[in-house]
Amino acid sequence: MSTGLIIALIVIVAAVVVVAAVLALRNRGPRGGGRDLKRRFGPEYDRTVARHDGDTKAAERELTGRVERHGALRVRPLEADRREQYTARWTAAQERFVDAPHEAVAEADRLLAELAAERGFPDGGQYEEQLAALSVHHAHHVHGYRHIHRVARASAGGQDGAGTDTEEMREAMVEARALFEDLTAHDGHDGTAHRTDGTDPADRAQAHSTDRTEKSHGEGRSALPWAFDRRQAKGS
């Protein structure tokens, strides 16, 4: 057997091994499959399974696709003056809720879309893709954005917002606030708000939530004023 033929056979075998390894990794998904996806996405994992009518494999394929598309996204830092502007707008929306809840939820929906885009997520005009990217990096709070977006659209589609429950709008605002606080949080030393190497952010998300709660209890108030936790808006 000639030397050239031997080399050719070695190259072919090496190529086959590489292709097989790539296919095996792709089939496994990020970090070994469903258990790690469930840990990474938390409640978002269960929502996705429910949306697929209990089809776990289909849900995991969708979540794996999200990680492959957005796991390496680098979150841009938020300048201090921009953080103050967003916080002022959110506070104004909260205060407006008492007299104009429909306008308040619409503003909160717009604000989250703009803020996410400024942090480096897909533009708000691509809502589904923006939501998918946020779910990879803010899995424990992304449902707040989904909830308030749905409520804002329902409110805009009704006759003067008729048929949209005021209590549901209030709950949507409360849920959305958690994501807002995540997106306006001060960045870590690496200049990003979340890990972008594809690792599981669940532990840090839980730690961040616990730390925020402890600070809130210690100060006797939340980081952002919320004047209507149990107040009814006018017109309810």
C-alpha cells in the first residue's frame, strides 16, 4: 500500500470521527440534555413543555435552539445616566397606573422592549426573538415580559381597554418589574450582566433575587417605589 493511500485513509477516518462527534454533541444539547435545560430555564422549562402539550422532547429541542442562537450573546453595559432615565420612566408608569392602567401597561411593555434592545438583545420589533434571547439570560423573570406584552396588546385591542381585568394588569406590572430590575442592575466586573459562555445562570439568578429581597427588607422598602401593590386603579 502506497504512502499516499495510507495518508488518504487516515484523513477520511479522521473526518468521519469529527463529524460523528459533532452530531453526538448536537443531539445531546447544551451540557448534557433535559436535566440541565430544566435547571437552566427553571419555570420557563415547564411553560415550554406545557405549550408543547407535554411533549418534553419538542420543548427541549426548542430550548436548545434558543441557547444555540443566543447563549453567546454579550450583554452591553448600561450607562448610569441611561439607568436613571429608565428608572424614572418606570416609576412614572407605576404612578400612572392608578388613574390610567391601560396606558401604564403599554408604556411598561414599550420600556422593556427598548431597554432589552439597548442591552444588546434583539430589537423589540422582533418580539418573539427578543423574548427567546431574554429567556436564555433571564429565565426566571422573562415571563413578566410575556405577561405584560399580552396584557398590553389585549388592552389596545379592546374598546377603550374594555374586558381587560385591572387586577391582571396590576399583576403583569408586578411581574414585569422583576425583569426590569434585572436589566437595569449594575453589571459585574466583566462588563456583562450575565454569563455568556453557555453555562447555567440559575444559581446566580437565585442569589441575585435573594440578595435583592434581603436588601428590600433591611431598608424597609423596595428598590423601586410601588405605590399600588394592593390598591385598585380607577375605573376597575
